[in-house]
Amino acid sequence: MPQITLGTATGGSSQDGDSAAPFYDYLIVGAGFAGSVLAERLSAGLGKRVLLIDRREHIGGNAYDHTDEAGVWVHRYGPHIFHTNAERIVQYLSRFTEWRPYEHRVLAQVDEHRVPIPINLTTLNTLYGLNMTEPQAADFLASRAQPVSHIRTSQDVVVSQVGRELYEKFFRGYTRKQWGLDPSELDKSVTSRVPTRTNSDDRYFSDTFQMMPRDGYTRMFERMLDHPLIDILLGTDFTAVRHRVRYGHLVYSGPIDEYFDYCFGKLPYRSLRFQHETLNQLQFQAVAVVNYPDEAVPYTRITEYKHLTGQTHPLTSISYEFPCADGDPYYPVPRPENAELYKRYRMLAEGTSHVTFLGRLGTYKYYNMDQVVGQALALYQRIAEAASETPVPGCEVEPNTGSRVETSGPVSAP
């Protein structure tokens, strides 16, 4: 995985158009899933020369994992759990990693109880001191649900499914902390992601494929980017190289508003602050993640990483997660006015030649990891078909829309 200096990348000169500087077919900004998958495909699949840059000092984006000072394997930017229904996404990533089976389970601290979230039969029986069956639980929730004629907000979604009491216990406080907004001010997509169950299934996800890279995400990225046609610049901002590197096409997976110097104003994001601690004990909590919906608790959740990695270690490391307004952009804020602002940037992007916007930040949409991989593979498919007019096996996607902003979601499962 070659890493170069800016002087090497530009032939030792900062002059525009320096003939001594190497030419890259693609300059890709962002070494997370979007940029790394596309870099691998362009180099290995089409023989393109790629320069991949990232302002952070490491590859892997928010999925970066490493051992901390105590030797405990942690995720620096919070828990990342791989899950998907798309077999082709798994097949692609399996070129670079073996997998460890893992089904994610989350508990929520509600009143004096720690109960499964998403809400399930166990949750309801524990909270209310009952012994309901599945049909009885369905009737119980139906009796509390409050019909909403037109579901627009996250509050509408939850109240219409489980009623106001459970909404208050599990969702309102957590959402207000996570987003800095009341659920009544957020798009319905925020809470639509979390199901409600009347059986005892306590898995957080129900996808067909649920697992973790056996050797970690960082090692998977290292293998993915280990190609002689890929050069990597870390700790490098795009503005430092945009006029100093010769390239044919730019793929930008950073914030789209930042690329255009915030000419229409900033797109709102939520960020996260992590408080990492190592404890002199084997285990801190029963599952990897415990949520704290109570607004009186300043953090949203605690993660214990040994559950995720399967590491055997006499110590354990945890992180407290504090959502905040400032810092690295993590989550696009789903509100109608923000979607309208993004559309203005998207129209500007579609009129910008030789640039494609990709990923969660480049397209201002909250994608899961598998969806970002699918989006990058879809873009590669378009590039490959444009070059050869021949479909690339295993990467079938919908026809090209001609957009300069990559909008495809995951490559769908068979």
C-alpha cells in the first residue's frame, strides 16, 4: 500500500502543469469505504492510476480500528457493525477479509431496567411485569398506538406504532440528544430504521449477513488498497493538492458544500465526541452497546469493544458517545429544508465537469457501510461500461442517469 509525500506526488514541484509530475487517471478524495472501494476497482479492474487522499492520518474513514495503549482492539469512531442483505457486497469484500460471525444486540437503560432495543416481547414483559405471548404483545401495542393520518416526522412514526408512553421512554430523549432536535422536527426516516417486534428476537439487525471482519476493518482496507497503481496521501487536505496534482477526473467523497466553499450556506451535520476509557476488568457490560435514552444522561450510549472484536484480553476498553453540533461531520440532518439546500448543491455539482460526488458526505444521505460499498461499485460499473460498452459481471446496477452526483444505493441482493 504505497504512501507518498506531496513532493513525490508532484514531482517535487508546486508549479501547475509541471510535466515532471505523474499523471493520475483519478484523484479520489476520502479513504473510507466509498473512496477505497472505487480506488481498488479502478486500479485492479481497469488498470487506472489512482491517487487517494485523506485529511486524516489513516485509511478506513470512520470504520478505522486499532489497538489502544492498553492493547485492546477498539473502533476509534464508535461501533461499526457490518450487516447487509446483498450477497454481492459480501462477495466483493470477502476478497480482502475473512469474517467472524457476529449478531449485534443492544440494551437500553429504561427506568431501573436494561431491556432489548428494538422493542420486543422481552422488553414489554420486563417493563410492565407481564408474561404476554406474541399475539398478546401485538394486541398490547395496538391498544397503545395512536393513529396519525399523515406520517411526516419521526415522532409520527413511533407514536403511530407503539403509542406515546413507549415513545417517551425509548425515543424522544435519545433522539433529542442524538440530533439536537425533537423527533417532531425530524424526517420520518430517522426512526423508521428501527423496527418494533412482538417476538423475542433481540438482534438489532435482521439482515441475512451479519458479521465482522476477522482481522478488523483497517486490515481489510490495507488489503483492498495494496495495488501498485494506487498511491495514497494521508494527513492531506484536498485544497493542498487540487492545483498541484495532474489528474483526469476527481471523485469527491467529502462534504459537497465544502467543495463549493459553502456558497449556498453550510449543510447541517451532527458530530460525535468520544470519551475512551480502559478498565481493569474482563467485562463491563453484557452486550457491545447500551443506550441511554434519558435526557438527564449526557451521553447516548456506551460501547464495549471486545464484544465486537472477539478479542481475549484481561482488560476492557469502552467509549462514551456524546453527540454535538461541531466537529467532523457524521450524520446529515434529515429535515426538508436541508434536503432543499442539498438539491441546490446537487444542481451545481451536475453542472461541474470532471467531478463526481460520492458517499454519505458527497451525496448528503445517511448510508450504511454496505450501501456505500454498493454505491461505489455502481459508479465503477458506469465507468467500466462507458469505457468498454460491456457489462462487468457481478456489478449489475440500474442504468446510468447521467448525474454527476452518484445516487445509487446498494447493489441489490439476488
